[in-house]
Amino acid sequence: MDAKLLELLVCPITKGPLRYDRERQELVSRSARLAYPVRDGIPVLLENEARALEDEEIEGSS
């Protein structure tokens, strides 16, 4: 994921920052408690495509 692109992207729901999880290929929004997939290097910032985060994932990503 390009660092410059990541600086420009925000969560479409909360407008908050996103954190890139390279291992899972996801953009994580702690405020929305969602993880958006990155497919073939392209972020899919659609709520219906996002995965809900578990409590452990929220607490562990501090």
C-alpha cells in the first residue's frame, strides 16, 4: 500500500484515520470497528464489504 495514498484515505463512515494491516491486507478503522479489504492493491471502502472487528482486535491495535 502506497504511504501517500494511505495518508489521503479516511474511513467512509467516521471520516477517521485508517491503519494498514499488511498481513491481512486490510485497512482498519478503529472508530468504526471495521476492516476494509485491499484487493489487488486497491482499497475497497464499502461498508457492505468490510469485516466487523472483534473486541480483541480493537484492544490489541493500540
